[in-house]
Amino acid sequence: MHESCSVFVDAAVESGGPRPLEDEVTDLYLDHRGALLRYLFSFGLSPQDGEEVVQEVFLALFQHLRKGKARENLACGNLLQNLPPQNLKGWIFRVGHNLALKRRTQSGRESFAANHQTLWRNHWDTAPGPEEQAIDCQRQARLLAAVRAMPRRDQSCLHLRAEGLRYREIAEALGISLGAVALSLGRSLARLSRADAR
Amino acid sequence: MTMRYDPHIPDRELVQLADAELPAVRSSEARVHLENCVTCRARQDELERARERFFSARSEEFAAQVPAVDSSAALLRARMAGLASEREVPGFWSGRHRAALAGLAAILVLAAGVAWWMDGYRRYPLKPDANLTPGATLSVSREQLCSAPEADGLRVIPAALAGEVFHSYGIRGPKPRNYEVDYLITPALGGATDVRNLWPQPYSRGAWNARVKDALEDRLRTLVCRGAIDLYTAQREISTDWIAAYRKYFHTGTPLPEHARFFKDRPWE
Ligand SMILES: [Zn+2]
């Protein structure tokens, strides 16, 4: 259906040799930046801190791949295609997760929590409008509050799932088993449905 | 706690089923049970409603906070260039000094990074150039369009025409899987197969890619056929600024996860 209006250019072009690693990493950056930033915001990181962590993650990826490239001495071919995609995405989020935790410790938990609160709250304070909208906002605020009250791992599973990660990618990112991911999501959605029904 | 036999599907499995993450054997059992059990169907609805509400609350919350990508991507390019030019020197140039050097290099090549990024914008347009691709339509009515089946087969753009499109955008030897030649105004909304209505759209690059535009096209067609907006308005809005139109019709600043999700795994498959 979606394919009907477009055509791939695979066949139409001559290949210009392997792409520079910088281009590959930039493409990955452009594809994953938004999702990773939003995930970092869920730790209460400020937009500036989030942006900085994302940079660190992709620089680390660049270094990681460079070393791999040097070691394996791949003369041609696309290095990234040799990495299973779920590992790559899991890897990106795992490094981001660890850096976020580190940054949170550094910046001090209290100021951090305060930042988090305002970050989440200001939307609801400024939302004007009719009564239905207010009720809608209250419900949304309740759901977000319910998530913030969850253990960090459950929060992480929910946020990563919201960004479209598969269970195996979430497991990789958090260093837990597939079963633990399923258990966490089941438990969290049950909690959310209770908060939603209140 | 006393253990009791519960014939119903546990929450965890209902969620796994909705996520297509339940192992195949268990999945078909669960489906059969669901078909026959009102209780479990209601429970699954409850869980999915809660999920949808959380996801949408979350995306509203975060949408405004993601800063524009431009300068940050240029900075990353600059930093990578800095790292790439760095030699592996042990001793003095390790640790602190090396970090300082890398920082300096990053600043020095930032300008180059910005230049690259501007060039990138030319090579990877998010939106078509209005001069090259103003849009072109067939004269069809809403009734004709909406009575036609939605998926009318694979529409192959002739290679010569695709070549003409790349040429007009100054793209020589486009890299495989980087682009699709896309209609500015989709045929589902009366768009013509004409060089003025075709442009090289980055396939997976960034958030505003071909998948997201596809979602907008579906939405506009639905609205047109439902009579919520007229055909001309839909054609105008998608050809003027499709990203603005997406934001307007999906009430969001950034692509919704369910639309972004379409492309996420694709380039690897
Ligand atoms: Zn049941």
C-alpha cells in the first residue's frame, strides 16, 4: 500500500564504494536522536544535558566502530550491517541509560528531582481551556505521576517500549532477560489501567 | 497467599500478545481463548487504553522539548572528525591532555561541520524544492478518487523519469536505499506522475522521512473521502509544507511513535 507511490533506487545506481563511517554514524544519529533524547528526559535530564549525553553516546559508537573496523580490517562492505540491528539499538540505549544515571548522580539528586518536577508539571499548569480538556489533562497528569512512582526499571521498560523498541532491544538496553521485560510491562500497564480508572 | 487456578490470560501475556511478543504456540492458544472470553477481551482493552493514554500523554509532554537537530548534528560531525584525526599516542597525550586536544580539534572543525551540514541539506532535502517540484495534479473529482480502490497496485516510476528527478536536484549517483522517488501529491489525492510532482525523498534519514509522509497521505485521503476537508485543500497543504500539514492533522510537533515505528527496523531488513 505505502510502497505504491514510490520506488527504491537500489537498482538504478552504481555503488560508490563503502560509505565513510562518519556518514553511517550520522545517519544513525539522525534516526535515533529524538527517541534517545526523550528517553533521557524520562530521567529528568534537562534538554542541554540530554543533548550532551546523546553526543557522547554517538561519539562512543563512532569510536567503538572505528576500533572494530581497525581490528577486523574490513576493506569493503558496510560495517554496520555486520552488527545485528537489535544489538545496535540496544547498545545505543544502554550507553545512554548509563550516562544518564551517571549525570544524575553528578548533578545531585535534589536539584535534579526539582528540575524533573517542573519539567513534567509546567505543561499542565499552562494548559487552558474547557472543562473536558481539564479532565483530560488531569487524567494524563495522573498517568504520568503513576509512572514516575514506579521503580526505575519499570519506567525504563515503558519509555523504551513507547519509543518502539522490541522486547529483545529493551532487554539488551537494560541488561535484563526477555522474561523480565514482559513481566515489567505487564505489571506497569496493569498499574496504569488502575490509575486511569480512578 | 493461596494459589488459585485462574482460567484467564494473565496481564503479562495480554500485553505480550498486543506487542506481538508472545511465543507462537502460546499466542495461538491465547487468541482462541480471547475469541471466546469476554472478560479477557475487556481486560485487554483496558490495558491497551491505558497504554495509549500514557503514550500520548508522554509524547505531548516531550514533543516540545526536543531541540532542532541542525547544529547538534554538525557538532557531532565536527567531534567525529576531531577523533578521527587524533593519533593513538601513549603517555603524555593520554587522558586529560588528549581530551583537551580533542576539544580543541572539535572547535576547529566545527565550521567545516556546519558547512557539511548545509551541504547535507541540499543533498538530503526534507522538503521538496518548490521551484523544482511545485506539484502537479490530474483533473479528477473527489468522488472518482474515493470510489477507486485505495491500493491500486504497485506504481512504478519509470527509471528515466526518476533519473530526471535526481538530475534536477543535482544528485549524481544516488546511494542505494538512501532515497525513494516520491510523489509530492500522492496519486491517492489526485497527484500526477510528472517530474513537477516527484522529488527525491530521504528514505530513513531523520524523523521526517518517507514513512511519516505516508501516514499523512493516508490521513488526508481519509479526511477528504469523509468530506471533512476538500480535495483542493489537501493537495495544497501537502504540496506547500507537508511537515506543517502533518503537525496540523496529527496535533503533534514530532512524528508519532507509531508512524516513526514503520521505518525503524526497515533499513536493516
Ligand atoms: Zn478469559
